Amino acid sequence: MSDVMQDGEATPGDGTIPGDTSTLTKKDFTSDQEPRWCPGCGDYAILSSVQGFMPELGIEPHKTVFVSGIGCSGRFTYYMDTYGMHGIHGRAPALATGIAVANPELSVWVVTGDGDGLSIGGNHLIHALRRNVDIKILLFNNQIYGLTKGQYSPTSEEGKVTKSTPFGSVDHPFNPIALALGVEATFVARTMDNDRQHLTEVLRRAAQHKGTAFIEIYQNCNVFNDGAFDLLRDKAQGKHNQIRLEDGQPIVFDDGERCVRVGENGRYEIALTSETSPESIVVHDAHGRPSLPFALAHLSKGPDEPSCIGVFHEVERPVYGQAIQHQLQAATERLGAGDLGKLLRSGDTWTVE
Amino acid sequence: MTKGVQERERIVVRFAGDSGDGMQLTGDRFTSATAVLGNDLATLPDFPAEIRAPAGTVHGVSAFQIQFASRDITTPGDHADVLVAMNPAALKADLETVAKGGVLVLNEDSFTQRNIEKAGYTTDPTQDGTLDGYQVFKVPMTSITVRATEDIGIGKKEAERAKNMFALGLVSWMFGRPTETTINWLEKKFGSRQEILDANVAAFKAGYNFGETTELFAESYKVDAAPQEPGTYRNIAGATALAWGLIAASERSGLPLFYASYPITPASELLHELSRHKNFGVITIQAEDEIAAANIALGAAFSGQLAVTGTSGPGVDLKAETIGLAVIMELPLIVVDVQRAGPSTGMPTKTEQADLLLAMYGRHGESPLPIVSASTPAECFTAAIEAARIAVRYRTPVILLSDTFIANSSEPWSIPDVESLPEIDPAFATPNGPDFLPYSRDERLARPWAIPGTPGLVHRIGGLERQDGTGNISYDAANHELMTRLRQAKIDGIADDIPRLDVDDPTDDAQLLVLGWGSSLGTITAAVARARSEGRKVATAHLRHLNPFPANTGEVVRAYPKVLVPEMNMGQLAALLRARYLVDVQSYSKVQGVPIFTEELEHEITRLLDE
């Protein structure tokens, strides 16, 4: 396989100078397919940010694969001028696992949604996170089923009135960040569709991470769930309600007016900074035990309360594909390269003259 | 004392005992010794789904049957000539499998009042006339084993566990099997645990010597080696042959083998076997579920590997949507279905051929794919290579059908030269212009296989309908019809690229064609041979490609006044043949979780011919 993936192989019609990745631009990652989301959809902003960010990675489009499932987010794949695989509902993490394990040289990205990734595909998501496959998972959370025209999703708040829940949803929602931390994901972050700078910064750290990165992106569905994240997304309100996590920094927000402190029973709570002694303000540590980010994930019940954004957790653990390759190498060193003729003749044989 | 030796052409031996008695191992070792001796053979492991059903009950009986002969044989035999029963439950469960007048070797120590009752007997079957008409040999296997291992210094419990080796030794003597094969194997297996090794060897030798020296057995039997073509042979089970066939396909295509699977009886053996061969570059992944296994494999196929997912019927149900995705993505993916009995969980350790229509039609929309099937344990090797060849050549998922019977049973196999195996050309797409068309087609309608990492071939594929040529999403009505017909035509076209259906009709004027597929080959061959020896004119043919059928299949089924299709299902191939060729084929159907018996089928052949 390696003979078709050599670095810098000259190819007619590719348009780029082989091996030179410094000239990559957003255009190199933009396909000729016209995006077909609803006007005003948060997906446009995410697409634009991702296309704009990819050149920075210095990985050529042909070494990049986007994988998606079903739902509005699923179309993302077609708009990236990279290799792409648009699979069936919920299975993108499994497809991506196969792609990444088979060829560890590739940069593999999964685009999924709250229905695709947390409902029908929940099993694959948690197992990808557990294994720590080298894939980056972008979960567009709009707290609604958009493509099927407005049913509640596994992240919709309790009481949500939708077409399938005219009397309000009685389901308790997932907390995606807590879920990812619970299955010991090695990189867990949250960002927002319309904050290009923050989104790009999170993508940058995710791309550098070795293993599975899980990024929840609050994404506005302006047709079926408009305004779900206004408290955080809206410029004026967001200023007061976004709790931006910065490594090693005390967690303060709302122009320094409020902070996160350790309250009674060790629970984290929001307090006025002026009424809190500096030593009881929580200092963010993304590289430590998952209990701190887990508590931060539970600071709010949902995006209608002040909530954390940024990188919650970022730790190192053996990467699944690499561990597999090591086993292959170790087995070959120990047993010698496989000899089929010898294998077929192993054990008891007899010869008829 | 000199004992008589009776010559036999063929013998069927059945070992039966508790699940924990090691009967499969005993049968397996007896098979190895028999193979080395040059007999032709066929085996039938028959075990319960429960790992350890309550000891001493009929539910917990595990059996292993082997037929071996000095001539070509094709089935494990309808009835046992010799039954070795380690306890009353084994006798109760398997007595009906023994031919009248057959030999019963019973572990006398286990026939206690308690065990007799546990087996469901009200009185002692060895005393009450139940066994009249059989030759009964009662051997205190447990106590002799314990005595034979006394000096080794292991506990009584450990010693008792070696009683299966005593039984093996005794039966090895009865049939003149070589002892070295078994002793060498024991040394290899228990080499590091000296006491266990010594106990097993002692028990084995005690059994062998018991046969030779006691007056209980007046004679032993001799079955000469069967004539075989020159070559080097080994005994091989279907599961191993299939795994090695996949490794061979990997080697002959230059594509790394990538196997993703979820544990399921009886397909787990494939996962186990492939996992052992990492030095061949084989990647095995135990996925979180059946659906994941299929998708992980499909992702690997996109990345340019020889991608395989293996399962049994319930897993195929779960993988259906992903197989459909592979159909529309037109990527090579091998799906192995080791069929087992029944709907739902059914009878996981029993055999059946009832997934043919599932393989054929078990997906939504028009989603045709090729189906290849293996007919004998050794044939699993070539069937795996053939499935890989078709998958890679045509960029399509292929379903490879095996079943519990051939996966678990074994037969002698003339080991092929690696160089003689077919080569498979992956023919990856290479850039040849500015506008790559991922859904352009070659002369056999296969599309390019362009793998990520290749410059100049960047493209997107997915489950939405593709536009012809560009592969872009298309909802165009005419394009959908075109693509549907193209996908069908691609699969139909494979008919020109597979061997024609070979008919065996020695007199050329047979009145009946027996047409089969899959593991009923052995029974069909044996039953037809018997019918012919009675002067009946019968032709046979066997399908190894179930979709598409070989190009001459219609011609063949129309050429005979009567066509009989024996299957371990309710007539699935018969239904396909009737629908496709408008021929009134007769179905012979058996769904008991065991292979069709030769005499049953012979009877049906005679009945149809006399009708």
C-alpha cells in the first residue's frame, strides 16, 4: 500500500507543489459541491472555520479523510475537498476506526451530531473514545433532530416540546462532556459554531492530540431549535455567561465578576469573585485526573445556564492503531515474517508418493 | 495372547461424554492419528451450546463422530459402529445413533445409581435389556486411570480428568492407530507441566495396554490407508481452512488482511485463528458489536486493505445496513457467514443452510451482491480465495457462506503449492488526469479503487445515490435507474467469470439430477454413489457460486426430467431455481440441526425415480 502514498509524489493535475504544504489555502479544502444546509444554519460557520483551519495543519488534502454519519452534519464530508466517507446512521466512528487503523499516516476526522453520535451511534462513540483511536470527533450538538424535521434528541432538555413530544419530552438528556469523560476519553472539549477564534483554537489543540479527540460544538439550528444556545452564543449575553477554561488559570468569567469555587461538600459552584477568597477559586487543570473536568461538566444543567467552554481534559494514553502496529512488529520479530507454505504444512502431515 | 484382527473398509466411531469430559479433544486427537495413517475421513463434532450444562445430564452431552475408511468417503456416517460413552447420559443421548449390533464401550465407573437417574433412566440400562443386541464392553476407565497415575503425585481429581486419554488409548488400540502422534502432541501441549503431561501419557498408555492385554476385547479392527493422489496431506477443519484461505488471498493480492468481528458461535474460531497470525501482517479487531465490526472492516476497505468481517446468521441481520452501504460504495468487503440453526438465537452449535435467501435478499432496496459457498472443510480454503478475488475484481461486498458442520468438521487435504494459488490484482487507481471519476467503470463495470493517501484522486463516497461517473450525490430519476441497473449488471456479469456448473452423469442418460450447494455435498456424493451401485441412473451437480449462478445452470436443470435439491432448510435454493428457470425442482428438506443422512437421501432418490 505504501507505494501509492509516498510523500511528495508528483501527480498531474493536482495543482499543488508536491511535498510543499506551506502554500495550502482554504480553497484547497473546499470542494466544488454547493453546501445545502438551511440559510442561517450554524453548520456554515463550522464548515468555514474548519476549511480555514486545515491548511494550518500542513497536511495535504489527499492525506486527510472526513467521515460522517446521517443527519444535517452528515453532509459536511461532501463540502471538504479531501477524501470522504459518508456512512450510515451513527457508524462514522467505526468507519473512521477502520480507516485510521489501516493507514496510520492519515489525518482522520469524524463529523457527527447529537442524534447520530449520541443516540443511534452511542455505542461506537464510547468505544472509539475508550480505545483512543487516532481520530478527531466533531459532535455538532443542536439539541434537536433537524434532518427529520424536528424531533427531540438525546441532548434536548426535559420538557422539550417537539413534533414527537407535543406534551413535552420526559427523557433526561445526556451531558456529552461528562459522557466522554466517563468513558475516559483522552481529549474532551467544547466550543461554539459562531466563535471562529475559539473553535479554531480548540481544533488546533485537538489536531495536535495523539488519540481520539472529542469536541462538542454548540450549533444553532435556526429552523427547529433557534436560540437554544443564545445565553452563550449571543455576543452580549455570552460575554457574561461563557466560562472560558484556560489551563493553569483560576476559573473566572463575566468580566471577572464571577468565578467557580469549591463549595460545600466539595461541589463546584458559581460565586461572586468579590465574595470569594482567591485560594478557593478553582484553578483549571486539563492534564490531571478527570474528576475536576467532570465536576466542571456538571456546573450547569445545560446551555441555558452559564457553562464552560474550552478544553476540559487532555491526557496521553497509548493510541489504538499504534498499539496494533506494535503487535504486528513484535510478532514478526519473534516468529519471523509469515511464511504461508510453512503455515499450510504446520502440524501433522503425511506424504503419499 | 494373540488377538484376531478384523479388516474393515470403513468404521464410524463416536465419542460421547459430559461437556467437561474433553470429548472434542479426544475426537480431534483420534482424527489426527487417523489422518496420519492415511485413511480418508470425515468428522462431525456435536456439542451443546451450554459451556458446562449440569454434569451428568443429557443436556450436557458433547459428542464427536468420525468416519474413516480405506476408500474415498464424504460424510461422517449416518450411524456409529462404535460408541464410547463416558457416562449414562452419553449413552442415553447417543444410543440411537449406534447401528444395531454395534459396539458400546462404557465407562463402568460412571454407571452409579445417581448418574443413571440423572441421565433419566429409571433402571440400569446395562442390566435391564436396553442394550440387548449390542456388543457391550464395560471398562472401569476412571478407576484404572487413577491407578495408572498413582505414582505421579497429582490429586485424584486431576487424575480422573485424564480418563478421556484412557478412552483414546483404548480406541487407538482397537483400530490400530499410531500412538506417537498423540504422545508427541501431549508433550507439546503439556510440556511445561510435567505432572499433567505424565498423567495424560500414563492414562493414554493404560488405555492402549488395556485393550491389548485384557481378555475383554477378542479382536481389533484394521482399516487400511485409502488410495490418495501423490502429495503432502494434512487434516484440516473448515474454520482453519477458511482463515488460511483469507491469509492466502492476502498474500496473493499483496493486500494486508484486516479482520473485524464480534464473538459469535460458530464464527469465533475464525477470529481466534486469524489473531494468531500477526506475523503475516494480519490485523484483527474484536469490535464492540456486529455493526461496528462491519463498519470498521468497510473503513479498512476504503483504506485499501483486504477487509473481512465474519459472523453467523444473527450477525448478518445486524450487518445488513452496512453491507448495503458497501454495495452502493462499491468497495471490496468479504462477509463470512458461518450459518447455524434456526431463527433468532436458534441452536447456536447446530448446523443449517438457511441463510441463503438472507444473503441473497437480506437488504433494503435493490442491493445485489455475489455469494460464494464452501462445500467441504478443505474447500473453505479455496472458497475464501475466490470470495476475495471477486470482491477485489468487482469492488463489491461478497457473502461467503460456510456452516457449523463444515466449520467444525475436518477432512484430509492435499496441501497446495502457494505458487499455484490464483493471483489477485488489487489494481488501485492511479492519477491519470485532472478530473478523476470515482464512478467511472471498466469493461466488467467495476469502478476505480482509489485509496486515501493517493494524490490526485481525492473524492467522496457515501450511502446516498451516486451520479454515474462523478460519484456526486444525485436524486435524478433517470440516474437512479441507470445506477440500479449498473449495479445489477455488474453482479450478473460475474457469471462469465466463474467456472461453468460441472455435471457428473457417468452414463449420460440419468433421469434425475441431484443438485446441491454447501455442506450437503458429502451426503449427496455418498447417496448418489449408493444409488448408482444399485443400478440407478443419477446425475449430480454442486453449486459453489449462488449469485450469480454459473452461466449454464439453466441449461443443466432443464436437461433432466427430474431435479432434486437436498438442503438443510425449507427449500431456499429450490425456490431460487424455480423462480429463475421455471423448472419444477423437488426440494428435499431437513432442519434438525444435523447433516442430512446418506440413507435418507438415497431413499428419496429411489422414491423419486420410482414415482
